[in-house]
Amino acid sequence: MWARATPGLCRLPSGRLVRGRGLRNPLPPGPTAEFGLYLQGADPGPMPWDSRWIRWPDFWLPTDREAFRTALHELLERAGAERVEVACSGGHGRTGTALACLAVLDGVPGKEAVAYVRDHYSPRAVETPWQRRFVARF
């Protein structure tokens, strides 16, 4: 599991920890992920750990919503026993949207999930009105 001091951690209501980060930033110090979900317009390439990539252009929404939902379920399940992360380029819009959707899967009502992630991850999480709407309807 993640150490409490790991940068970018979001604690879900169940207690599961998920690290959010921006891929354009250096890898944070400390333990590495054991599984990652990467939300980019183009394949970010291989990672040194098990990973999934979902095509998601910057500032928009995932192009394959069912694949995104499936990947989130896998991430949430693995977060119970492994170090998991979700990341996009900057670590706020797409990453925040994914974390808010994870919060919904973990029991937070859709209309409260953006506020939850802004409180528990970053005030800059979820950048666009359509990302907020996507979370509310997730």
C-alpha cells in the first residue's frame, strides 16, 4: 500500500488509496505503482508496471466510455491490495474526473463527487463543465 506521505493520494470513502498525478511531471519519490490507468489522447507507451490506457483527449471525455468504466472497476478492485494510480498530462482534469467517478463507484453520490475529489485530492480537479456533468451522470 501507499505510505501516508505519498504525494497526490486520494483516500476514497472505503479507505482505498489512489494516487493521482501528471505524467508531464517527474515520478514522485517513494514506492512505484503496481497498476496504473493512463488517460491520454495518445498511447503513453509502456510503463514498468501493469497498466491500462484509455484514449481521452485533453479537456474532453473518454472516447470509449465502456472501456473507461471497466478500467475504473479494475482500478478500484486492485486498490484494495495494491498501489494504484491514475494519471493524465497535468493530473487535474482527466485525472480528477476519473477520481470523481471512482468516488461514485465507492459510494459518493454523483452530484457530490466533484466536491469530494476537490477536497480529498486537488482543488483544481475536474476542469470543464462537461467533465462535471459526466461525473454527475456516471
